[in-house]
Amino acid sequence: MRVIAGSAGGIRLLSARGMATRPTLDRVRESLFGILAPRLAGAQVLDLYAGTGALGLEALSRGAEGCVFVECDARALDVLRRNLLRTGLAARARVEPRRLPQGLAGLARTGPFDLVLCDPPYALRPWAALLSGVLPLLSPGAVVACEHAAQDELPLPGELRVLRRERYGQTSVSLLGRSEV
């Protein structure tokens, strides 16, 4: 696993064997960030269920101004912090050790966010509480990128709608935005 493009492009990311995280495949990240590219310059990003930090690091590498990484697993947090140092992107990052979705309420002071990256373990299916909790953290025009099992339908709060959905084998990425956008 590596950072695909930008200032840290090509840098290999660390991951711990046996860690309970499922990293986003390079091809999925490459496609996702190809779609999101016009939104990244100067963006404030929130990476939920950050794991190794691959998604948020990709956003920072490609021009996002800052990223808050949220993760609760101690081993993943250690790897994430090491990856931030390894890529030279730590100065624009903040790590929040929080359990989700209940930990979202404490993030209000760090927002608003232009891009939210959500990649929870597929078995958790925290979508209803997670998406409702994210709403108050969004800036106008924000996008929420959700990676989920292809067969899962996301329960959208009334204010969010699907802007785009891409399927990559057993994985789907849904891009969500406010209804008024």
C-alpha cells in the first residue's frame, strides 16, 4: 500500500499484520481521488475509521489543507502516527482517538469539513448513526465519501443524497452531498 499521487506520491505506507483494518485498495483510492481531485485544494478533511490513514494521507498529499483522522484501535493509531511522520504530512494532520459513531459529537469544534471519508469495517454497518452525526460537521457544498460493501444500501438522512456511486467488485463508493447542493 502506498500514497498514489501528490507530494507524498509513491511513499509506502506501513500496516500491521493482523490489524483489524481493511485498507482501501490502491485502484479504489486512485479512482476515488480522481473524482475528488477538483475539491481537494485547500479542503478540510475528516477521515473516519482512519486505520492506517491511507485515505486522509492521499487527500493531504493531493492538496488538502488539513485532515482530522479518527480511529479507536490502539495498533492502528500507532501505525497511523508513523505513516504521518513517514510521509512528512504530520504538520497538517490531527489524530483523534475516538470510538465512532458516538465520538462525532466531540468533533464539532474542529469542523466544518469540506470532505468526509468514511470507511468503517463492513460488518459494523454504522451508517444511520454515522451519517446523521456527520451532518452538523459539514461545510456548504461538502461531500461525504462512503466505502461500503457493494450490496449495502446506505440509509440517507433527509438532507443527504447520492451524488455518485461507483462499484469495484465487492466494494462500492458512494459520494453524498446535501440535498440543496
